[in-house]
Amino acid sequence: MSNDNLPKRILRRPEVEKLTGLSRATLYLRMSQNTFPKSIPLGGRIVGWLESDVLQWIDDCITNASSAT
């Protein structure tokens, strides 16, 4: 599924955690390993993620799990 047609929306960390099921520590670990989309600085210490990037990551996980079986 392509997420290119979604309006641009920035998600804050609690919503990303809820969507992905990943903890804060795991999000930042995977970002450092380049296996999760990078956050976008929003000012000060505030960051967010593009919803389309997170949804694409979820779709990729599903595709990879399906092709592994």
C-alpha cells in the first residue's frame, strides 16, 4: 500500500509508540541502526515523525514477515 497520497502529518512519540508497539528505547535504538525512520526536529527538544514514513515502515514489516514464511 502506498502512503504517498496521505496529507503530511507529524506524529509525536507516544502516538508512534502506540502505532508500532515499540518502546521509546527501541525506537531510538532502531533509528541509530537505520532500521526505523529518523525523527524530525520540531524545535527545542521536541521531535516528531512523518506519519507516512511510520506507516511505510509498518507496511514493510508486514511484507517482510509475509515473504519470510
